[in-house]
Amino acid sequence: MKSKLRHIISYLTWPGLMVICLAITAYGVSNDMMMRFFNLAYLFLIVSLYFLERAMPHERKWLAADGQSFANIAHTLTSKGTVQILLIFGGVIGLAGMFESGALDYGLWPGSWPMVAQIALGVVASEFALYWAHRLAHEIPFLWRFHAVHHSVLKLWFVNTGRFHFIDSLISVVLGMVPLILLGAPMEIIQWQAAITAFIGMLTHCNVEMRFGPLSWVFNTPGLHRWHHSRKLEEGNRNYCENVMIWDQVFGTYINPKRRPPDNIGIGDFMPEKFSHQLLWPFLNERQKQAIQKKHPEGMHFKQAAE
């Protein structure tokens, strides 16, 4: 009976958490307090995943400490902080006046559609740019320097959701906004797209045993994203979409094998363990990298998450 209940819960967890987060955010929108209630929803998601990861982990070995909690949080603060300062305070607020004045209204955006349909269009449109930003970060060596910081993790859990080099994060956010701006989407749609990306991003990295069924054909679920973190390139260079899997389906990079994703994740390249070294790593020349590697030979790709 207990195992059957757990099985049912595993199917309800992902859609249940998403619906609750969206409902909290929608309440904030209806009361002109979107950011306050978005933050409340995000906090709810963090607390929920903290307890769920311990109650029903996908990989029990990933519960062990990997020595990267400080680096994960520091990357989150630097990447999100940089994006917020340069875009939200410097760019988006500046663009707000253009949106309100109609300077970006090209008559392309279907403003007469129901809000739910507009939000869905906004997610799909921005996903096109997010998909290519992510895919190119894997295929272009210069961009991979920054993106490798995210893929160097040895386990997936909610704390390394925001583990991105700030340059990597900045590129993705800027490109993700471009289709919406070009289409003349209203500011509310851009805010909704950012909120949905935050919720799905947190969920895709969590270490919770969940089942998805047909949801994985449409949305980026933890099950799909675990394949994306595989060390094998034929598995890791797939499932690039952030929120909805439409462009992976279109461009043939979607995979969802009927077997358990690998628990041995990470990269083959050297990645230092210290946050400060990780932050500088993409900017260093080979001589400088060799000096750090010689002094700190315990780079992350030589390790496995503790049993």
C-alpha cells in the first residue's frame, strides 16, 4: 500500500508543484504584486524540494555532500545578480517606457488572445532563442568554457539549479528576451516567461523521484534533463530546451530512452573545485590553467559524488 501511494505521488509531484507555483504567481499578478508572490512561490518550491529530496530521492547517493554547496550558491548569486543588475535594473526597466509608449508595438503580438494563450506563445517564442543559445554553448568551444561550469556538477539537486557562470547566464537571458521584444510582447508576458523558466529550472535539477508519462513530450522534466547531464556526448548533447521541448523535437535533439538515466554525471574536462577558480577558469590561458591544476590536482572530473 505504501509503495503504491509513493508511486501515485511520484506522478503528481511535478504537475502539482508547477500548478501551485503558477497559481501563487497568478494571484500576485491579479493584485499587482507579481514579484512579491513570485518570490513566495519560489520559496515554497525550494522548501518543498528540500524535504522531497530527502523523503523520495531519485538517486540516494546524490544526497551525500560533494563539497560544492558554497560554489553552487555563489554562482547563483553572481549569475542572477549580474543579470538582474544589467537587465532588470538597467535594461528591462528602461525598456518598460518603450513598451508603455508603444515604441515596440509592431502589430505582431496577438494582444486580443486570452492571457493563457499569450503566455504559451511567449514561452514557445523565447524557447527558440534559448534552445540555440544552449545548443551553441555545447558546440562552440569558446562558449563551452563558460557553460562547462554548470555541467561540472557530480550530482543534481535543487541547490545547483543556478550554478551558471555569469557570462553564460547573461547570454541566455539576453537571447531569450530577443524574440519577445521583436514580436512586441507586453512586459507582463516577459515577466511570466521569466517566472516559468525559474520554476521549471528548479524542478529539472531536483533529486526527487518523479514520473512524467506524456508530460516529457511537452515539458522539460527532471527525467529529460538528467540525460542532458550525461558524460556521454551522444546523450549529453541532447534535450537543450529550457521549458518546452518543441525545438528539440523539431531539430531532432530530443531523447528519452526507456532506461534509467546515468548517475555518473559531469564532464571529462578539468574543472577546479574552488568557486574563485571556476569563475576565472574560462578567461585563463593554458599556462595559467596548468598552474592551478598543478596546485589543485583534485579537479572535479577526477571525483565521484561520495557514496
